[in-house]
Amino acid sequence: MQIRIVPYELVANDIEATHAAESAHDAEYKQAFNTCFHGLHEIEPLIPNTNIFQHASPPLGPYAYTLYLLLLAESQNLQDYHIIQIPTFLLEDLMLCHSSWVNTSNISDELLDDVAEAWLSCKSGRELEKCFDGKKEWFIRLDQNSPKDSPLVRGSVRSLQEVIKKLCSSMRAYGSLHREVDEATQAGREVKVNMVLNPWNKNMDPGYEFRVFVPPPAARGPKTPKNSFIKDFKIAAISQYRWSKPFYTRRDWNMTDEQLAERVYCEAQDILTAILHFAADTLDIQTLADLYKHGFTFDVSLQDASMVQLIEINPFGALSGCGGCLYNWIHDARLLYGLENEVVFAITQESNDDGPVCCC
């Protein structure tokens, strides 16, 4: 395994240039890191379509958080968690709250109370209300993402009102709700929005989270696939998740960066095996086929010097909305799609005089 140390100056400059381009509505600037939603014309010349592999935007269903909740709970040792289905009739009210926040940077108490009253009128609202006793703190997320970008409620939630405010002031949640409605409409099925409540973990440090890239087996070419769901998937690359900040290994762990990378990589391999066995045992044939066709990424958290936990499973690919973190889906296409011989582990640091480091 090779460690790629990206000089933080490059990352900081790219962030500044990207913000400047967005402010100036400059569509010509190409972001260098954490790219997503590329066009087929960008990736196809580098990773050509073949008779066994074709680029496509992955569906969101196969990566739904609730599909893997039992595995995630086991990995994180969650003893108490809840799945609450948001009623379809409430979505319009949530969108109204979101519009209020966009226009006024706030959600009035009157509007908040109206939405809470509507939610409490049905079974899911009453089940949700039982989770709050004024003391318990919860992390909430939807099937596709969490509303962690909410500026009105940061961190945990402790009440139904905080849940509503967090969902309605999150652009991530807003996008997720819209995508679910659009996909359900196109498929002619019922809209289903799940929300999960997990106990708040104060020790979860985003500075020690990592994204693991697992490309679709067919992208590696006709010689590789063995038509075995579990054996065909391989880790191609790993990146620190919080790509916009410099990475430091904690001194009290008594580890070098190389030792930390090796620990995360080894644990990620075990977690990959667990994901594949879990999927093969619990998911339907179509979902397995979609995972095999599109690949996936998964995020892990290093809790201490020896324990790595699975956080979530996400889509894969240049056409997807999955951010590449310290990688660029186009510049690093061969690596991310599994065409290089060596796995790369990417971190960014403020100084790097040694160049790439190899870790076996």
C-alpha cells in the first residue's frame, strides 16, 4: 500500500479557487479535490464502456442506510436505535418549513408547532416523541444522508422540535427528500422516507473518518470477474474523509502515520468482507446486482488506536454524488476504478518533504 501525502497548500488553494469560481459563476474552473457528478464525456475516455461494464448514475436504493442498519449497529455496538418513517403527508409541511428557513434564515415557532402537531397526530410521530426524555441525545439521519449541515441545530437532537428544525434547515436533507419523491414518482411506487435515530456518540471524530473506494468488479476488465459476489470486490483506495483539513495522528496513540494507515486498511478489508457477507445473506437479487454493477464506497471511523467502525455505505463512481475526498474522479480514474496494482491511502498535511511513503 502506498501513502499519498497531499500538501495542504494545494487543498487550501483549491478550496479558495472553487469558492471564487462559484461566486463569479465561473463554470470553467475545475475543482481538483472531492469531485462528484461528472459527465460521461469526462470519464468514458479514461475508463471505457465495454460489453461487461457501462458507466451509469447509480440508483440510491442499494445504499439506503436502513438496509445495513443491523450491520452498522453491530459494528458501532449500538444498543438502542430507532427507525421512524416520516409520513408522506408531512413532506409538504417540511418543505414549507424549509422555504421559510431559506427566505428568513429562521423557522417561526408557530410554523414549527403546526408541523409538530401534524406529526404527533399519527403513529410515527408518537413513536418519535417517546424517544425524547429531555436527557437522551440522538444522531439522526435519513436513508441517503444526515442533516449534519443544519445551521439551526448543530450536533445532537433532544426533542421533536429539534428534529424538525434540523431536517428543515439542512440542504442535504432537502435534496434527499426531493430525490426520494422524484424516484418514487418515476418508478410509480409509494414515497417512503425513513429516519434513523442512533445514540449520540461524543467520541465520533470526523478527523479520523476515512472513505474506502470499492469499484465495480467489471471495471477492471474481463479477466478479473469470477462471477462471485463476495470474492470479486477489492479495495482500490482510501482517503481521509475530512479532506478540507490537515490530518494529524494523535500522539497518545503512539502510532506513525504509516502504522495508522495500515491499521485502517487492514480493518477496512475485514469490514468489506463483513459488508459483502451481510449483503449476500439479506439483500434481494436486484440490489445485489446493482451493487455489483455500480460498486460502492463505505466510510469508517478510527475510534482509538485499534478499533475501526463502519459508519455508512455510499454510491460509487464519477457520475454519482459521492465526493472523492482527496481524490478526483477524473484525474485518479484508473486508481479509483481498480486499474492500478497498488492501493493508495491519501491524507493531507501542512508540510511534506518526504514524498509518497510505501507501507506494506
